[in-house]
Amino acid sequence: MFILFIVVIALGFWILRSQRPWQENGAEHNGARDILDRRYASGEIDADEYAQRRATLGL
């Protein structure tokens, strides 16, 4: 009975962890790039600042 409980808990953690899209490879860079792209598209930053920030972030 105790082993079944441990298996259910481990399965629950595995499911929760697999449902977190921000933990995927490169997702943190994609989030930063999306924000940067939106700021550039809205005119909040110019082309020079956009290029500089992309270089700083390694994108």
C-alpha cells in the first residue's frame, strides 16, 4: 500500500512538471525575445536598441 502511495505521488509530480511550458529548452530565451519583439513592434525601442538587446541576450 505504501509503495502504491509513493508511485501515485511520483506520477503526480511528473505530470505537473511536464505541464510547465516555460521549462522547455530555450523557452526562457523565447519569452525574452517575444517581449523584445513586442517592444520593437510597438515603437517603444528603436532598431539600434533592439539589436543591442538581442546581442546582449544572445538571441
